[in-house]
Amino acid sequence: MTDPVDLVEVGKARPIALTEDEHASLDKLKIATITKAVGRGNFTIKPGQKVGSVKVGSVQINVRPKVTEINRLLFLIGYCSNPAVWRDEAVHLERADGLFPAVAESFTRLASRAIEGGLLQGYRTRTDRLQLVRGRVRIGEQVTKNFGRPLPIAVEYDDFTTDIPENRLILLATLRLLSLSDISGGARGKLLQIRQALEDITVVPPVKGLPAWQPTRLNGRYHDALRLSDVIMRNGSFEQGVSNLRVTGFLFDMWRIFEDFVTSALSVAMRRIGGHGLPQAKLWLDTGSKIEMRPDLVWCQNDEHVAVVDAKYKAIRPKSIPDADIYQLFAYCVTLGLSEGHLVYAKGNEPVRTHAIVNCGVTIHCHALDLSQTPARLLESVDALAHFILRHSKPARQT
């Protein structure tokens, strides 16, 4: 295998040697722009806003976030699924490490901690045909399929077992990580130990849907591992064949991660101050309800809209409307009757500014969150932003 190709999100293009099959696979995945260069088998690759790691045949490509590190990326992803679980969780890795080892090391730590006291057990409803009565007799099936014979008896019963959705999901995540290359020998050894501990658990093919679970007091010690298992299985992970090559990896859209994090973290912080949020609230700009708008977060207090927030990882600047974000938030403020609105960018992509719109009494605040901070410091910044937003937001009619 050749050395990994390390790129930075929306960074400079660099040369890469690919076979035609590798080129076709990468082009189909749309993780970057691949351009044919001079010379046989030579290409250039320019990353977009997808980040993560992907292995196509013998080529591995790592795309790092522009404004943060891989360990912060896992925190941002996990926090959106459960703020309480991920508030202090971080993956401590060197900068040279890629997303594969980051995910693997975090997962092995959390999964090992979850099952070290023994596998979780629970009741699972089973249907069977037995030689004796257990649970409830399925009368309809007994009559239609036994043709008058007394045995076997069609029954339905609850079985107290370890073969439950929680263990099945952790097993699937374990198998997914074991299929990846370039994870440390120590992490692979721990994954094999987890696999052995789950040897009696049924492997449910992901194509049939992931095992469904609900957080409860009884499965509390599993919550951390289950949240990360969901991330592994749902958020951009894949294992598939493209062309004639095997492709594995994890890929994420940075803009989606950022917008989800801002909405989730601000909601938690603002709720402590007072009120409730309406994420992705449906608004209509016109009286005929033809022009739909969906701001990331509308905040309410005492049944009144008091703030509107939109998260933008990077400013949208089409040539025809160079300040599209400002126009969009201005429309939100007018529709909601608010005098102030708030745009939240990732620091390094846009500067902090305030725009007082002429002749209408509306002010647009542009904030920037520094994603390179530690999780604790980042959440402190979100808390400060929440206080600023609620301190400066009020209905336009009060101005």
C-alpha cells in the first residue's frame, strides 16, 4: 500500500497517482474533484467540504477539517446525538493520526467500559413452534398450520437474553471497524476482544435497518458506546464496491456537522436561561404561503418569538447575490418581527461583524465560533453566545 494522501478541506489541489478503477471509484464517491493531468495514470485531487478518511483499493485519502482537528470532529458529531454524554468526551490523538484510528480508539474505550461488568440483558419477544406450552399460544397459526395435530405448538414468549438491540448495534460497529485498515494493533486487539465477548449475539445485516434502542435507566452504562456506534453506522460510514475495488471509510459534510452542533449546543445553553427552541421552524415570507423559509433556530419566551439564529459553516456568496446570508437572515427577522438576528460562522471562515440595516431598525450580528478550542472551552463560548443573543434580541415593535 502507498503512503496515505493527506489533504485539508477546501485546500489546495495536489497530484495523485491513480489507476482508472481508482479514479472511477473516487469520482463516483464525490469526496473531491479529480482531474486528469499530463501523463498516464496521473491526476490532481482537490478536496471539497467533505472530511474524513476513505480507502479505495490500495489508496487511502485523509481529508482533515480546515478549522479544527480530528479529535474535535468526533466531539462535534457526538455532541449532536446526546449533549450530556459527549460534553467531556474527547479523543486524545496526535495530529498525524487519521479518522480511522480516532474512531477506533474512542469506540474501544467506550465499548470496553460498557461491557466490562457483563453483557446487558433484556427481554425479547420470540415466536416458535415447541413441544410444550411456553408463554402464549398463537391460536390462529396453530389452527392454520398444524392441520389438527396437537404438536408442535405455536407460541409467543418473552426471552431474557443478551441477544438484544443494544448488543447487536455494538457488534455491528465492532465488525465495521475491524473491516478498516490503518488502525493501531492495540485498537484492533481490543476490537477482537469485544467481538469475542459478543460471540453469541446475532449479526443483523445493516441493510435490514440498524437495531433500534431507546436510552433508559437500565441501559445507562451502554449510552456512550451506543451513541458512538450510531455515529459509526449512520453518519457517512460505508463499505461497498465501486468499480472493481473495495471501498471503505468515513466521510462527513463539515457544514452539516457545524450547523447541527450550533443548533444543539445553543439550544442547551439558551434553555438554561429560559424559553424553548423551534429548530428548523417553517416560516412563510409571503401572505400566500408560497415562499418557505427554515431558520436553524427560532427561540421563544412566554409564547413570543425573541431570537432567530442561523448557522453557516462558510458564507454563501453566489456571484448574483454576494451577501446571500445577510439577505436571508434579514428576511427571517422581518417575518418574525424581530429587530436583531444572529449568524454563527466557524472562526477562520468569516469575520465577526455587525450590520445595521438602513431604514428598518434591524441589526444583523455575525459571530464566529473557534472550533479548535477544547470541548469545555468551546461550550463556554456557546454559553457566552447564548447570553449575548438573548440579551440583544427583542421584537422589533419594542425598538
